[in-house]
Amino acid sequence: MVHIDVQNAWVEFPIFDAKTRSLKKTVIGLGKAGGKIGTDQRVPVIEALRDITLSLRHGDRLALVGHNGAGKSTLLRLLSGIYEPTRGRARIGGRVAPIFDLAVGMDPEITGYENIIIRGLFLGMTRRQMLARTDEIAEFSELGNYLSMPLRTYSVGMRIRLALGVVTSIDPEILLLDEGIGAVDAAFMVKARDRLHDLVRRSGILVFASHSDEFLRQLCDTAVWLDHGQVREQGPLREVLTSYKGFDPFVGWDGDRDDKRQNDREAVSP
Amino acid sequence: MSTLSADAYVDAPSRSWARAFADLSSGWRHRELWGHLGWQDIKQRYRRSVLGPIWITISMAVTAVALGLLYSQLFGQPLGFFLPYVTVGFIVWGFIQKCIDDGAEVFISNEGLIRHLPAPISVHVYRLVWRNILFFAHNLIVYFVMLAIFYSDRFHVGWSSLLAVPAFALLVVNGMWVGLLMGIVATRFRDIPPVAESVVQLMFFMTPIVWVYDDLLNSPRVPPGARLVEFNPFLHFVEIIRRPMLGQSFVAHYWVVAIAITVAGWLVTLLFLRNYRSRVSYWV
């Protein structure tokens, strides 16, 4: 069974290259941006995440909101298993597919096809399994003949199409998306959204960090508001966004999601 | 179907033997990944060049022949023995040097991958060792050409030459722990890579590659400190591989020392892997 259980987890980064002495004060809050910096140790430590408790189950579509440096990307990395908590514990059960930085794990000098294979291998697939999926990925990403071109000829949006094509083709159980995917055009976003919805319904959990109300609304139903590395509020997306922003961002939008989706379809079809 | 993260998921604390061994075994299961990346590393280096990876072979041949010619004249050694001797020494040394130098950079240079894709850290070390095995294989061509040209009493092969295979395997097993240990320590202490590089360079001169240790021992006036070079761990690995490849006699104590180093090295490395494996993604 797919599950994410995070209990009182902390992520603390030691900063080895900072001048220890200059930071030897009490705890300094770095204004609005960034986590807190604890300085009682010899090496300064940035408390990127503090005392996070989170439990996700099959079908959960969680949005992460918060200002820059609030810990959204760090939390995604905690959920992917890249960072193991320095205190507390994180249990992640399920096949994880992260899309964080699109340049990583992609070689600009080799073709889109080869990059599909490599990215798949990174996500735990075999070469044969990926070869069987290339047609499907080519069709979904609409990249056509570009797939035989070196990746350096791709635009950002095209790379995202490729990355989304790969992760959605391999049936991941836990899909972690960082804000970067906003660079695709609206028509493709609708297509991607439907596919992601299917994916979550079928098999798993989606966690999406973004500043775009539009994307969050399309992909998520619950939300966590992170502030200085702590969970400030957790609950239904609209409520959390309302207290995060100080107003209801969805006022005036069509309340019903399916209607909204219908509108999108009409808007993009010529 | 297996995945990196699901395999790596062992319900044990971050600092535990279970997680350390899970990292190694999960990394091994992803050999298709690092196998591919290792090849990619080599192809990438010679992209758009006409001869491609053959350049590895050519540059080794040039170095070995040039230095072989030079030192055979300086030391008054027969070329037919000394050229293959230098060649094999260089090939083995190249592997050792790259495992250590690349090992110190293995996590630092893969920072992006480590921070963006969940994977056992051993994947990067397997990739490094595999890449260096491929380099070794390319360089071996020079050895076989020499064998065809200089086959003689002092340079011949027989059944006992097959001992070179387990000897190289032992070196590969050592390459693994060296890569892991150097990688972990150097990621935390960034002064290690340049230090390692200069130490390794220095060790080259203390390893019998362009000079012959047997001759030193057999000469009428053995320098009193000559035996000290046996404290050089690299000497033993070079000897266990080179001796069978040149058709020289079997010397047991080189094997004993090499195996002892392997065991000790792995014990220390496993301890480091247990304690600091989960810190690597924080340190890179």
C-alpha cells in the first residue's frame, strides 16, 4: 500500500563554508525568506524543515504553498528519500518519481530517445521496459521527430514535456512535482493534468509545490502551508490558500472543477 | 519491477548496517543504469572525435613506448622485457590512480544527481569503477600488441597468467571501497581531493613501474632501505597483476598483503557507509 508517514521530522543543513564566528549570535531569523539558522553548534546549521508531521495515503493530492525558502523543495526531497531526516522519521512506501530540476539526469548532447531511456533507468526501469514505452511517450509529449535530435536543441517547455512523459508512463505511485512544470503551454497542461489525475486515481499520491493558484487548483485538493520550515496550516486547498494569501483566490472562478476543465478544453480547441 | 527508492526503502534507522548493505545491494541491482552511464562517460569524452575511444589506447601506447624506450636505455634493460613491463605497470597504475582521484570527486561531481534523484549512493561508485574497467580494457589492447611483438623467454604467457584475472578482480573490489570511502570523506572535507591527488602522484615514484623491484633486490649491493617500499600498498597490487601478465613467478606474500588490505579497507568503509551514508546528500 502506498503511504508516506513523516513524524516530527527535521532537516538541518550544516553550513561548512560560512564563517562560524560571524554567525555566533543567538538564533537569527533571516527576514521573510529562508529557514532559521541555529548557531549553538560549532558549525552553523540551517533548519530547513522543523518538526514536520505528515501522513499521506492513496489518492491524496497535496499542494505545497509558502514563500520562497519556506522549505517546499526540501520537503519534496524529504518525501522522495533524498534527504533522510536528521531528527524524527520518514517512512516512504511506494515507487517515487520526482520532477525537480529538469536539467539533471538529462544529457544535452544525446537525443531525446536516449534521454528517455536514461531517465527511465534512473527511475528504476529497465532498458527494455523503457524501449517498450518510447512510442507512448513520443505520442504524449508530441515531440515527434525532435526525439531524434540532441536535447540541447529543446526548449524548456519541450524538456518538461519529455520529463512528464517519462514519469507518467512508468506508473509511479508517488509523484513529486516542483514548480518548474509551469513552463508548458496551456494546451499541454490540460493534457498533462488529465493524465496526472488518472495516475493519482489509479495508483497513488501527488505532491505539488507551486506558486500558481491555477495549477494548484487543477491538480490538488488539499494543501500544506509551509512557513520557515514549519507547517503553518494544513487542510483543504481553498481554505489553506485563503489564509496564506489573506483572500480567497478562487472567488469568481467557477466553483466546480469539472466545469472548469470543460472550459479549458473549449478554450484550447480551435 | 524494481525502483531505486522502493528497493532502497528499508524500515531501519538511517544509521544502521541494514541501510548500508541495502545501499550496496540496491546499487548493484541497478547495473543497467550505471553500466549505461559508465559507457556514456567514455563516449562523451570522445564525442565528435574521429577515432573516439581508441584515443585511450593510443595515448597509453605513446606514453608506455616513450617511457619504456627512455628508461630501458637509462637502466640498461633489454627493450623486449622493459617495454611490456612499463606498459603493464602503467595500465594497472592508471586504474589505481583513477579510482582514487575520481573517488575523491565521485559525490561532489554528481551533486546534481544526488540532490535531485533518489538513488543509492553506491550507484555513483559502481559507475566510476565500471568506467575505469572500460578504460583498463581499452589499454589492454596495447598489452596484447606488445605480446605479439616481444614474445620471448622474459615475456611470455601460460596457464599461470590466468592468475591476472582474479588479481584484477581483487583490484576492482578495492576500487569499490576506495571510491566509497574517498567519496564520503572528501565530500565532507573538501581539502581531500587535492591532497589525494598529490599523494597519489608521489606514490607513483615509489611504485615499481618505471623501475624494477626484483632487480633492486637481486643486485649485489641491495640498498638498506629497499625493503621499505613494501610499505607501499600499491606495489602489491601492481605485482600480483603484472607478474602473471609477464610470465614471472608467483610470489605469495604480495597476495597476502593485497587480500589483507582488501579486508581491512572494506571493514573501515562499511563503518563509514553505516554512519555517514545518509549525510552525503546533505554535504554535497
